[in-house]
Amino acid sequence: MRPVSDMNHPIESRHPRPAAEAPPAVPGRGIVLALNFVPEEVEPAIHAFWRSAARALEARGYLLVIASTTPMDPALNSLPVPYLLTDFATRFPSVIDPAAAALPDPWFERKVLDWYRCTPALARTCVQTASAFFDQLITAMRPAAVIGWQSTHPMSHLLLDVARHHDLPTWCAERGWLPHTLMFDVAENNHLSEINRSLLAQSVIERYAPGPGEIDRLKQRLLSDKNGRYSAAPAQSGPELRQRLGIAPETKVFALFTHSEPLLFPGGGALAELHGMSRDSYLRAFEDIKRYCVEHGHHLLVQEHPFNRSQPHELPISGEPGVIALRENVHTLLDAADHFIFTLSTVQAYAVAYQKSFGLLARSFLHQHQGPHYHGDHPDTPAFMDAIVAEEDWPARQARIENRLAFFQAHFLLSIEPAEIDGSAERLARLMQNFERPVQAGLDQAIDDFLRIWSS
């Protein structure tokens, strides 16, 4: 199967046909089907990892096929898919008969409604169309394993659900909690990951002790990544930012970092409850935090996730004294602030290197007993803020957080630093070789038939 180099064109059949005189191909050990959402210009190392993984899998008799929402290297076997689940209905309007198609589960239809804010009719049609697309793709390809991308994303969620209906082993990939890493989780890429759901992982983490110098190397890795996960302005020193904002050196400063919670928890439900934060509680806590800072003469610097900016769900700031919305390099804010507050933001990993007390509004990947201060452990927001400021037991909490993050780096994450990409790809390929489902001789025809149906 040859890649489709231009992802904006309709799906086309471009996989090679064997020459008439060529001997029959020996069936491979299996196909690994994976999703990719990240453009190469955003994180080139992810695309370098996919290239290395394809080579490592091929050496073991496997074929990596990537369904991607963004252009891939022509050397990779790739298939274009829309990024928005709602685009399936408009891109493939006549492939299926909605009247005859299976209806989506009501809970998934609600998830699409909440995520995209679309009409019920569009939610139902797009789920029916995308379900049929992935079901027919998996039927034609007969993969041995399926890897989604970003577990809470509706399209990834749907693909993995379809794959499980086919009794296939599944993982969900995502950019890792540490810079220049990836995670491949059998559960979720968040607080509900296998770290918190696996008895084996819990047993290992309880016995884990970082080696000599490991924590120092971890902090250096965090501090040396000056850009963060998204493009940003060059880092400034904290005193420079304070001076620019007119904040006196003796004034206490909080920095609040959000994630894309409005997309994750718009309608509440189990996901919100298990993370301890619904949209309503999130907004109430923010109002309480602003009030606390104003009453105590503190400054509150609010850094929204890039996906939230200029959206209706951006946190409301209405001229409260000392409450400032910023778009800075995360290291500038981490250096400037005395304390931090996080929702699910991965910036909390970087914060560990600054050794300042911080709190969580939601159960996120660093949440643990006696770890970061957690809003839900306190009777109200002022008590939560008082605990962060007091710092009475912060050294012990900091040590537990560092230990957990070092465990993630050592056992749970795959490094995509240039010198470590090949080793990480080998590690993934060794895992995949536990699952064998030989490629059938009729694969070419099956893929041809699929592409013919889904070409627009």
C-alpha cells in the first residue's frame, strides 16, 4: 500500500501491484493501524518516530499503516482522514444510507454534541458515517493491532471502540507528559491511564526508587525545553516579566494554567466526575480564586491553553485588580510566579523543576496522595489556596512528585529525543510482535474495494 502524499485530495488507490512475473509475496505477520493528528511542523520528532517505527516493525514482518489528518512522509504507508468527526458527513455524503446504517450509542452521540456543538442530526450522521468508515477499513485491512491518538478525541474514541468490537488489542498514543516523549497507553492518556488502573503498575511504582542523579537529569530536561509543547515567544526571566507588568518584587503571584477542559468536560458526566472537575465547578473555582487573590493583594496570571483562546469558553476576566490574562512562554510564567495552579495542563511537569508549591483543580497525571495540593481535598477554595501558600509540608510533597515523574520517564514514556528515537521505536515494535495476525493474500483487492467505496 503506497502512501497518499497529498492529504487534501480525495482518497485514492495508490498501493503497488506486483509485477506479473514476481513470485507470490510471503504473508507478513500483521498490520499495525495507527492514527496521527500532529502536523510535522508542530512536532517533527513525532514524524521521525513514525518513520523509525515503520522500519522496526517491517524488520519483524509487520506493516505500519497510518491514518492521518495531516500530510505524512511519502515513504510511509498513509491514508488521509478528516480531523473533525463532523467532516465525515460532508466529505462522504453518499457512501452510506443513514436510514439503513446502525445508530450510534446515545452516549457517544451526546459526546459529539458536547464536543462540536453541532445539531443532533449532524452528530448522528457523522457518527454513523465514521463508524462505517472505520469498520470497513478494519475489515479490509485485518490489522493485528490498532493505535488511536489522544484518547478523549471523539474520532480516536470511535476508532478504538470499533477496533474492540473486532476483538483487537488497542492502545492510545499521545504526546507524553514530559517534553519530547510519547505515551502508548492501553487505557486513557490522562488520570484514567494504566498508571492508575493497573495493579502491576501500582506495584512497580510503589517500589520504584530513582537512581543517582536521575532527578537532577529530569529537571535539566524540563528546564532545557524552552519552548514547551506549542510555539511560544522566547523565554524571559521572571523579574523581567514582573517589571513589565508593574508587579512589585514583594507581591505574591499565582500563575494559573488551563488545558482544553471545555472540550473534555462540557456536559459533565463520568469523565468529569472521575477527574473531579465539571465545567460548572471549574468556573466556580476560578471565581473563588480571583476573589481570594484580590482580597489578599496577590496577582493572578492566567495562561489559557492555545485551544481555548478567543473561544466562548475562555475564562472570564472582568477587570479584577491584579488578574491578568497572558500569552507568554510557560517558563517565563513559571519563573515569575511564587505558586502555580493547574487543571489538566501538562505544564505541571515543567513546574516540578521550579520546586515551588502548586495545586490541582482536577485529578490529573501528577495527582496522588500527599502529592500536589488538590482542590477536592479541601473544604473550600480559600482553604486550598491557604495550603498552597503555607508550604508547610511542600518538601515532602515535592519529593513524591519528583519520584512519580521519574518513574514515568523510566518506565512509561518513549523518548523522541533525536538520539533516542530508534531505541523507542524498537521498544514499541517489540511490544507489537506479541500480536500476530498474518496478512491475507487478498489484501490488495480488499484495500482497492475499500478505497473505491470511500473515494469522493
